[in-house]
Amino acid sequence: MQILIYILKRIFQTIPLLIIVSLISFFIIRLSPVDPLAELRLNPSVSKETLQKETERLGLDKPIIVQYGKWAKSFVKGDLGVTSNGEQVSTKLKERIPNTLLLTVVVIFLSWSVGVPLGVLAAIYWKTPFDRVLTVLTSIGMAIPSFFFAVLLLIFAVKTGWFPVGGLTSSNFLEMSFSQKFLDITHHLVLPVTVLFTLSLAGLQRQMRGNLLDVLDSDYVKFARAKGLSEFKVIFKHALRNAVNPLITLLGFEFAGLLSGAALTEYVFQYPGLGRLILEAVLKSDINLVMASLMMGAVMLILGNLIADILLIITDPRIREGSQA
Amino acid sequence: MKRVIYVILVLLIILGLGKACIRADVDETQKPVLRPKSEIQEENYPLEKNVTINGIDYLQSQAPVGKFGGTFVSSTIGEGPKTFNPFNSKDNISSQMSEIMYDGLVTTDPVTGDTIPKLAKSFTVNGKEYIVKLRHGIKWSDGRPITADDVVFTWQNIILDGFGNTSIRDSIVIDGKLPTVEKIDNYTVKFVTPEPFAPFLRMLSSPIAPKHVFEPAVKKGKAYFEGFLSTNTPPKDFVISGAFKLKEYVPAQRVVFERNPNYYVINKDDKKLPYLDKIVYLIVGDINNQVLKFEGGELDEISLQGANVARFKEMEKHGDFTVYNIGPDTGTMYIAMNMNNRKNEKGKYYVDPKKQVWFQDKNFRQAVDYAIDRKNMVFNIANGLAEPLFTSETLNSIFLNENLKGYDRDIEKSKKLLKKSGFRWDKAGHLIDKFGNHVEFDLYTNAGNTEREAIGVMVKQDLEDLGMKINFKPIEFNSLVNKLMATLDWDMVIMGFTGSPLEPNGGKNVWLSDGTLHIFNQRLEKDLNSPRYDFEKRLDYLYTQGALATKFEDRKKYYDEYQKIVYDEKPLIYIYSPIRIVALRNKFQNIYPTSLGGVTHNIEEIYIK
């Protein structure tokens, strides 16, 4: 019951937040001197009538506040509007969301299932050669800029011919059998996943190692050891549960990044995800599309934090009691 | 001691990086050796001919007979098509994609630029009357016959009634009147324009729509039509007349077309073309990725620019592709001076009156023209991949006035011209006009366009040799458009247009004195009746007459004179036209590159050996 009220309270808090976010974004986009019709204006074969029609269609002849009101009204009704080319924003987003989710979910799954155990191991074998080698490797992983790494891998793909140069599916994808399709997508995913995995693995491993080391140094762990518990029980029953809290907060942020975290890598690998769509929309000042993606990002971030907070309440009795007091 | 070693190491790395940069620079400055354009055009393209077999009027390819099968992979940069409805397309990629699927009544001879029949069997022009004969027995991709009803429906109910993109309709309104279209019999259609209007013939290349598919959509109104045959339409719903039909569209990845088994072009063995099974257009985000994809073997064709040309020329020697020089592009780069002599609403001059004296002086404009070193710009900015340009029609235009010769930079001639208008130089070499004002003005271009920025720097240097003081200001594209189109408070600008090699009337928005892009003397709504310069009046006359005349020879006379006027008066000073370079895999046969049609104008005849 307590938790339910807490969730409701949090959801109500998000409403003013979303309004502020949308207001700021809308005004920044509209006040920037990007004219969505500039390209058309300088085209000798475009007539005055066409320009006039386009201006009216995009609502550019109205004051900004009216434009915002129109947008907000339809947004509340669940209508995301149309892009500057007249396509439904919702269908455009729907085309891309599965692709981005595929990439980010694979990366998060891989990096958590590898990063957390590696962090634990490194903490247990603290200051052994194993730990030192991992430290060097993760430092390299964290130091490589993802953009640069992606470009390097792309050149690697061109020179060796072992991997496709970007994209998600081959051009004869339609004629493949199911298992061939699966292999084809996997083949295309290897490079982008490698880039994102390297980056997030390194961070996660360091975080886990640091947390566990802190906890292992605490009094209750010393006490548990003194009591004569087995090392396995000490670490997995007592230490790990306490070390995992910061990671849960991190998981909330990972959730927020599900739809927006990979834009740069997506762009380099020509991955047909949301990042590329939104970058192109921003460059063209395609307001409905940009607003939809910004709002989506804001909602995902709020949701991610909410989920993390709830998980913390479940895992950590201290927080549970704190919220009751 | 340790610290010293680290410092040396870091220095070595920096030196190494520096060295890498130097080597790259040397490679890029080597100018590629290209096949001259003339060599390409010797390989004469055999035009397709009409033949009638069993009562069916086919178009027969005269190129060597090839093998069936295979895929051709090309690419487009950007977001991909926005619609597959040929009447709704507003951007190049959408039009390109729909033109693959829908043929027009006529097309352009890829070698001479003449208008030749395509979906039509023949046509005759008689003043205002255009009679078009259709082919007997040819079919849409769903097996229904293509008849006069389809043509009349397309023109009357879609184009003339203003459905979709109305740019064709807007351009054929003459004195507020539209052409009429009428069915004579099942295979004959008559068009009548209100006045003789030469550009109309090329408008007949607009796609023809299948009536049985488009009619229900048209009946539902214009709003519905906007979304008809969009990118979300299932490919099987398309009924087409062109060589290839949509098979698959994957957003942000590719568009796949498959051959149309009912296409009306046959080869010399009377087998139905096209040879290729599929055409694939990969949708790539930028040029770099496109180049990587070509090098990785994923693309069969690519347009090249700048430094890549030299690199590809080098790779060509042991690669499986050929680099073609297609000749000058339709793009132009020019300098314009603001010749506006009017006041804005607040009673202030758009252009400072002392500057007006310079820009409205023909001698001054010519002096600027002679001071500009086009050859240097072609060599240093366009990597040698451009042709100096002196005329307002592009170099591949069939209306190009070839009597207008190019010339080299001549700074002495510039000085003589300036002296004639009373300009002089002070002791420090600064240019002073006859009223004693120092010649100093702003030069704009859009920031971010590295090519135009580089031209700006060179123009500034060239003009400073004449003692002018130039403040070069690259500004953001939208702000620049606002200056050029609305506030009109600019002095000199470097911009570019894309012309049409076939129809000068496409430039009427630039050259008519009340045009929407009459950039050197833009008239806003309130100024439309302001006095014209003499040469503007003459251009108005020539442009109107050029469109009304119907014979090529008569039109050529008008357009020759218009080019001569622009050449003499220099309202726009043209700099250069880029050359198009295309790389194509050697496995493709029946390749006849032409400057008007590019490499794949005869896509149905191309086969893989």
C-alpha cells in the first residue's frame, strides 16, 4: 500500500516536469533560426503558391505560443502529429523503436551478464594479476571514444570483408529462411554491439568492483568472517546484497538509455534506429518528430528512475523503513 | 629521469601524428587524370526503336543482346523516399524512386536532349495542339491495358485538378488559363494549351497513373491523396508501367525494386526487358559511409567528389570498377551583387546609397568579373573537377550560347573599367569611387558549405588586388536566405543554383523581374511595380517570348540573347560548374554514359556479363 501511494505521488510529480521540458524544448527549437522551408525558398522551380501552402501546412504563419498550444493539445490526446513530410510521427517512431531496442537490449544484457560477475571476481581476487589485467583492459575500454572506435571497426569491416559495412539486414533478407535471417541480423549486429558493449562493460565492471571492495572492508563483513562463515557465504549472502544498491540506480539510467543511448554509434554504423531518425529531424527542424522524441526521452528517464527507486525499496530494508518513518 | 622519457615519448607520438597529416595532404593534391568527356560521347548510344509484333507496339532496344538476371545495387544519401506516389513527391529521392516505376508519355534523348516518345508511340505538335498516339496492346503490371483513359484521367483529374504536388500545374498556367486534355479514341489524346507554350512538351514526361488504381483515391479528396501510395503501402498494391516495381521498402535501410514482367521494351531477340531481376537502393546517411560501402563491395555504383576521385582513380587500376567522367553538372556557383535601389517600409534604403552607385554600375560589375581567377578556383577548390563557367545556362544545356567565350583573369582590364567609371586609388592602394568613398562591402555565403567558404576567401583575395576592402562573412544558411529573400540588406553573396540542361524556362523565377528568386534585384510584394532596369525589361521580353515560341531554332535565338545580356551585364557572375564523376563495377554491360542521362539512363538494357 505504502509503495502504491509512493508510485502515484511520483507520477503526479512528473506532470509539471513534462510541461516544463516540453515548453523549453519547443521554444528552443522554434526560436532557433532554422527555417524548415529555406531549402524550398532557394529552389528556382518552386512557385510562390507552393511556398505559401507549405507555410500554412506547417503552421509557421502563427505565433509560437499558438503553435505550442496546438501541439500540446494534440499531444495530450495522444496524437503526435505529422512530420514535415506529412507522415505520421507515430508510424515513423514505430518503424525504428524495435531496431533500437534490439541493439540496446542485447548490449545491456551482455554487459550486465558479463560485467557484474567480472566485477565481483576482480574484487575477490583483489591485487592479484587477474585483477590487474582486468583493470588495464577496462581502462582501455573506458578510454576509447565510442565514435572513434566505431569508425575504426567500420574500416576493419571494409578492409577484411568479414562484416557488413553497417545496416541491419542484407538486401536479400526477404528471401531468407528464418535461421538465415537470424544469422544475418547477428552478423550485422556484431560490430555495433562490440562498440557499445566495450564501453558499458568497462564502466560496469569498475563500478561493481569498487562497491564490493568497499563493502568487503566494512565491519559486518569482518564480523561474518570472524564468526567463521565460509568465504562463499560471506560474499554472496552478506557483501553482495549491500554492494548492489548503486548498480540498481545505474539500471534506472540504463532503462532511460534504451531508446536514446546509442545515437552516435547508430549514426556511424548506419543503423536504422531512432538515433539517426532524430538527428535528421533536428537538422531539418522537424518540430513534431523532435518533440515526440524529446518527450519520449524524458518519460523514459522518469520511468527508469521510478523503477530503480521501487527496486531499491524492495531490496534494501533500510530505505523501506526510511520511507515509512 | 623517468619524466624525461615520458616527455620524449609524448613528443614522438605528436610528431608521428603530424607526419601522418602531412602525407595525407600530399596525396590529395595530386590531380587525377580523367578520360575527357569527348571520348565518352564517341560511344554512340543506339536509340530504342518502335516495332510492332502481333499488333503490339513495343519499343525495341538496339543495344547488344545480353543475359537475364542479377541485381544492381546503388544508393541514396539521406533519409530515403518520403512517398512512392509520383504526384506527391517534393524531393529528389522520392521523384527518382517513383520515376523508376511510372513512365511518362515522352522522355529525353539521353544524347541530344530532344524529346522522344516513351509510353506514347508518337506525338505531333501543331502550335497550341499536341496529339499523342499511344501504343497498342501494352499493359500495366497487373495486366490491364494502358489506354487514353489513363492519360486523360492523369492529366485532367490529378494534375490539372491540383492533386498532390502542384508544381507542374503551377508552371503551365498561362494568363490564368490551363491547358485542356481530350480523348479522341482509345489510343489518341489531344492536349491544347491556351497559348503556344514550348515548355509544355517536356511536361508530357510526367508519369501516367493507372486510372483503375488512382480513381478511388482521387474521389476521396486531396487530403486522402496526400497519404495515398505512401511508404507504408504494401508493395503489392502498386500497379506500374515502368521497368521496375517496388518489392520491399525497409525504412533507413533500402528500397528494393523487381523487374516488371509486362514492360513494353524488348531486345533484338524480341524478349521482354529489363535484363536485371532487381535494383536495390541502399539508404545511407552520408558520403563517407557511401564510399566505405562501395569499397566494401556492397555498392555497384557511386558518385564521387573531391579527394575521393584521385583515390578511386588509383584504385581503379587493380579494382573491378571504372571511373567515368560524365561532364559538367547542372549545378552552378555564382557571385551576385545587390542591385536593389528601393526603400523598405521605414523609408530606409535596403542598400546603402553609396554602395548602390557601385553595384548598379556595369563597369564595376565587369571589373569584379575580370578580377576573379576562375581557373585557380577550379584547380584549388574543386580539385580540378569543375569547368569555369561564364554563361547563365549550364555547360551541358542544349540551349547553351556557344559564342560566349571564356577568358582568363585580367586585372589590368578591371582597373581600366574602374577608371572609366571615375574610380581611383589612394596612396595606400585603396580603391576610392568618384565621390571619394572607400570601396568596402560585405561578402556573404552560407557557413558550413566548405566549398563556398573557400570560394569566398579566394574572391576576397582577388578583389583585394583591386584595392577593395571585403568583409567576408559566412553566416548560417537560414539567416542568409532571410537576408536574400526578406530583409534584402546584403551587398555581395556567393550562392549556387541547380539549372536544367533542357529547359531554360525553369529559370524564370530567377530571370523574370518579378520572379520569386530574382536574387540580384529581389522585389518584395510591395515593390512589384517598381521601375525596371533596361536589361531587366529586355530579359522579361526574351523569357516570355522564349516560352511562347515552339520551334527549337526560334527559342534558341531568344535564349541566346538572354545569355548574352547576362554575360555583358553581369547581374550574376558565374564561377564554375562541377564535373560529375561516377564509378561503376565492370561486370555491367550496355553502359553508355551521357552527360544528360548519367550512367544508368538505359537501366532496362543494362545486364551483368
